Amino acid sequence: MARVAEAQRDSLAQALDSQLATKSDISRLELKLTEHEGEFKLIKWMLGIILGGVIALVLKAFFPIV
């Protein structure tokens, strides 16, 4: 019975060590996100312009000006 408990403890410890994020992992992720912030803003603008164009085309299709 003790061997089973030790095996469970060891496997749980190994899983927690490999799955949990450390403070340094989180700080690296935050640094990468701040590096890409400008690209995210550009993508948002591009998506907004494309969405506006699609809406204009749909409105033109349903409400043609004669």
C-alpha cells in the first residue's frame, strides 16, 4: 500500500512541476504580449476596415440607389 501512495505522490509531483506556470514564465509571457501590442492594434484596425467594407456592400445589395 505504501508503494502505491509513493507512486501517486511522485506522479502528482511530476505533473504539477511540468504543468504549473512559474512567476518567470508569466513575466516572459507578459513581455512577449507587450512586444506584440502594436501588431494587435494594426490587426484590429484592419479587421474594422474590412468589416466596414463588407457592411457597406451588404447595405448596397439590399438598398440599391437608383
